[in-house]
Amino acid sequence: ADSFAGDWDRAHARGMEVDPEYCSALKSNDWFRLKRCLEVFYTSDRKLSSFDRPQGKKLAYGQVSSALASASFDFRCFFLYR
């Protein structure tokens, strides 16, 4: 896998090779979507734009909770008191 380590131009060029339809619509600083586009391609060998996009559909709680359980998120919450 490629490591772009903060190099937007290289990452965007690779994204344009992989999925020009999706990456041409990205804003100039949208690391989140560019990273997701490359992750999907490297893991599934499919373009992100090739997947159906649900319009106006809500995800069921089970879908969301199972997706979050399999992801490696680290949620931290800080409360400031006076």
C-alpha cells in the first residue's frame, strides 16, 4: 500500500488514477474523503463511485453499531469545570 504521509498532491494524483469520477469532486483539503476513497479501493479493489449511494435512507441502529464496533475509533471526552 502507498503511504502518502501528508502529501496531498501525491494522494490526490493516486485518487485520480483510482477513481477520477469521485476525486474530481473533492475540495482541495478534504483528506477524510480522499483517504476513504483510497481505503475502499485498496481493500475491495473497487472504485468508491461504483457503490450505490442510498438517497434519503436511514441506517438501522444495528448497522451503525456493528460498523462502529468494527472500526478502530478512540473517542475521548473532556469536560472543563470552573
